[in-house]
Amino acid sequence: MLISDAVAAALSELGVDTVFGLVGSGNFRVTNALIANGARFVAARHECGAASMADGWARLTGRPGIVSVHQGPGLTNALTGITEAAKSRTPMVVLAADVAASATRSNFRIDVAALATGIGAVPARLHSPGLALDDTVRAYRTAADERRTVILALPLDVQAGEAQMPSAGTDGALGSLRSRLTGRRPRGAPGTGAGGPGGGRARGDGGEPPPSAAVAHLAQAVGQARRPVFIAGRGARLAGARADLEQLADACGALLATSAAAKGLFRGNPWDLDVSGGFASPLAAELIRGADLLVGWGCSLNMWTMRHGALVGPDATVAQVDIERDALGAHRPVDVKVVGDVAVTARQVAALLAGQPAAPRGGQAEASFGRGSGGYRSEPLRERIAAEVRWRDVPYDDQSDGVRIDPRTLSIALDDLLPAERLVAIDSGNFMGYPSMYLSVPDADGFCFTQAYQSVGLGLSSAIGAAIARPDRLVVAALGDGGALMGVSELETAVRLGLGMVIVVYDDEAYGAEVHHFGPDGFPLDTVRFPPVDIAAIGRGFGCGAARVRQRADLAPLRDWLDGPRERPFLVDAKVVSDRGSWWLEEAFRGH
Ligand SMILES: Cc1ncc(C[n+]2csc(CCOP(=O)(O)OP(=O)(O)O)c2C)c(N)n1
Ligand SMILES: [Mg+2]
């Protein structure tokens, strides 16, 4: 068996069943071998699209996304999507064909390892036919267990070598492949490391460590807090910690919020403030700013989530819980630091609190801190949250004029129209807050936010990957016109796959982010403004259903499409009002 076939067989033993890529001569064999082993191959039209599809897919499945690319330009084309994945700690293995070490004059020669290191991915390589399977298993496990993005270089000469037995350390993961290589019956455990939604993280069931002094310190802070707010991040989502955090919040009267990456985690909880940060509604921001204790649970409390510190009240104690020590205090000073799994730590804090006499509390003081009373919670506040916390309930001056629709009005209309079981994926740009804030999502799997690299143009592809991962949900890709046209080639992919997704383009005929940032200072804007483009017609050309929307009533074709079989994507080209920048934009530029 050739190494290219054996690598594919090893990956399928490890659980690989879906591969995104674009095939050239260097990855032809390995990709077809993956297909022969039962994997679904999703052909993208641009390698960056393949990487972002795998990224979106991995975020929704919790399993390593697999990308297959040709040597040289195949990999460099994919780089921006891979960088987003690496910065988001998306588990991913990029199968990157590479020239032989001896091909020093090859046109395709690039320094793959340096390139991987430079973008924060983990470099890996098939070193020789003898080591190739160990290299493959290690790459996959690094992705799955450590949530890293790994670029596995597949040199052509090694790929063409004859497969040999993996070492004793890895063959347990490759039971039947071992038997195919040796002719002996399989033994040992089936493939491991496939991850699941936890992506290999400790989920805290069984064998929990005893509470540390740091957990006791956190319990003390939680027990003493009068207005605690929990902010849950990606780590809380990965740890499956919703129920444990809610129970602890019930016990201490905390309000609940998330980072953008974990939006939807507490959906349905009456104390949910939704996203903390630039997207926070006025009431959410007021309540977070009013907290005397902020606990970041698997959340980095970065400049976006804390609005550059503006959401941290002057006297607030800040605590942070994370499975990785390096994450603690990485973005802002933290008073109480706990290294630990979010769910385990929440349970331990709750247990310590239960064994503790109740601390005296404000107006609602009582022995039982059951759901709905104590701490920050009160009946009037519950009513206020119900009435005011959603952006769509915040009054605004509708700027729609019949020719251009106010992006808020558009987003609210979409929120009304689209089924609740949805998954919203967002590209980057001035527009991005509108769908993030006005489209509700049913849970944390309802939001795919590829913003760790702040790249324009990844939204459509990550939405396609998410749609493949979650065929049960209506996927909504929310794009600017700039991002839509940058990633446009993947419309063909969405149509070819028959994805019944909605693509909403907030079309201001500009790189609005730049227009609003530089315009007020009188800079020339010719470089960032464009003549009108009929993006609906482009969508139709690719085979999408489409509508140009200038006012609410223009959404009627979308309603009809929703009532139909949804066998192809529907594109909404919304000509939006863009008379001024959005309020989260200045915040974003402060982070540049
Ligand atoms: C790949 C990449 N190129 C350039 C930028 C700089 N940039 C940030 S937002 C933006 C405008 C994007 O335009 P559009 O998608 O239409 O969204 P809008 O800002 O108009 O709402 C640009 C060019 C970037 N973030 N990423
Ligand atoms: Mg635009």
C-alpha cells in the first residue's frame, strides 16, 4: 500500500468522514483514497473557501476539520482561512501536498513549516515512509486533543513510498489498518481522538480533582458578591457547561452573558443578557457595568468582550476560569484566577457555596437563592430584561427611504421571517453587528463567528461548512457586499451541494468599514466605494434563488422560498442605508 493510501486509511480509522479541499496532482491520490475509505469530499472552488468550510464544520461538530490542498499555491491560497482557524483554536488538519525535499528547484517549493509557524498553526510532516503513519496519527491527535490547527506536509516522494507498520505508540489507533498492512487480525482499541463537541477537552465527568485553593477563593468571591455577572466564552461552550453555570448562577443570583463566540449559550434563561461587548444592548451593558463581580468562564475577557474595559465597573472584582493557565489575565488584570474545566469548577464552587452559610445580600436577602431571587436578581429586573434586553426591542429611528432599507429594519424583518431553528454565520465588516444583534439564535450552535483574524470574505464558506455539519438547521450567511464578492466563487459550491441556505448581503456598495472610519475626517473615499453591482443577478447566475431588497415588502420571494423545498440557496441582495458608521465600528478600529 502506498503512503498516500495508508495516510487516508489511517485518517479514516481515526474517524475522518468529511474532507474539504481542492484537488491537484499532489493531493489527488490521498483525497481519492479518503473517498474510497468512505469519506465525503466537498470540492471547494478556492482553497480559502475549503479551509473556511472545514473551520465552520469543525466548530459545529467539535471534530477536526480536514482540508486537502495541492502543493504550493494550493496551500498559500488557503492561508487566510487556515489562519482564522488557528487563531480560533479550531481543531483542523490541513493535508498539504509538498514537493520532495530533494526538489530544490521546484516551482511549487515553499517553506511549509515556516509558513505554518508564522500563522500560529502547528507544522507537521510525513518524514519518511517508515514514520508517515505515526506522523499522521500525531497530527490528528494534536488537532483533536489540543484544539490546534495542524498543517501536515505530504512530500510527494514520501507519499509515493511503500507503507510500513506504525510504531507501537500509535498502532492502537489503527487496528484494522495494521491488519491490512500485516495481514493479521486487528487488535486493540478502535480509533480514538475524534473529539466530539468537547474537542478532546476534559468534560469533568468522573475523576474530578478536589477543589483547589483558587476554587475556594472564587467561591468566596461568588458568595460575597451582590451583583455577580457570569460571562461565558468559547471554553464554556466546549465544556458543555450551560447547566452547571446556570445552577451556580441560580445559587448566587448571577446574571448571564456570553462572548460573541458563545452567543446563544444561555438562550431561554430569563437572566440571559446575550452578548457582552460591542454587541451588548444598552440594558445588557448597563447591567454588566454595574456588576461587583465579573466571572469569565472559559472566556478571555478581551477588548471586544469588555469594550476595552468600559464594561468593567470601577469596583468590580474580576475572576477568570480557564483550562489553560496562559489564558488567565492575558487580556486584562484579573483578581481571581482558576485553572480548571469550566463545568467542573462551576460545580465545585456551587458545592462550596452550599456548604457555606448564606452571605447577607441586598434587598432580596433570603436563605434560599433559588432561581429568580437574590444577588443581582429581582422580579422588576426580570421584567426589564424581558422587555428591553433584545436589540430589536430598543427603539430606533428607521432610516429606510424606499430605495435603501435600514439594516436594522431588514434584520428585524429577517428575524420575523426565518424559522427559529437557524444557524447564523457572519462575515466581517461594518454590517456585521446587525445580524449578530438582531437575529436571535436558538443556542450556541446557532452562531458561527469567524472573527479571530478579522478577515473579510470567510463568511460564505464558513456558513457552507456549518450547513454541511448541521443539515437540520436553516443556515443564514450574513455578508457585506465586499465579503460576498471576495468569496463569491463558493456560491457555485453551495448550489452544487443543493444547500438550502439563505445568503443575506448587506449591500452598501462600499467597504463601509473604511468609509465610515475615514469619511468623517474628510479623506478621499474613491478607493473604498464602488458602483452598484447586481448581486442578486450574480446569485441567479450561479443558480441561487435571489431577490433585491429595497424595502420590507421585497422580502416576499424569500417567504415563498422558505415555504418551498429549499433545494438551492436563496440570496438576498439588500441595498442598505449607510449614512453613518455603526457604533461597534469605532470600537473595532480602536483595536487595530
Ligand atoms: C481580507 C481583508 N481585506 C481587507 C480588510 C479590511 N476591511 C475590513 S472591513 C472591510 C470592508 C468590507 O466591506 P463589506 O464586506 O462590504 O462590509 P461593510 O464594511 O461595507 O459593511 C475591509 C476592506 C479585511 N479585514 N480583510
Ligand atoms: Mg459594504
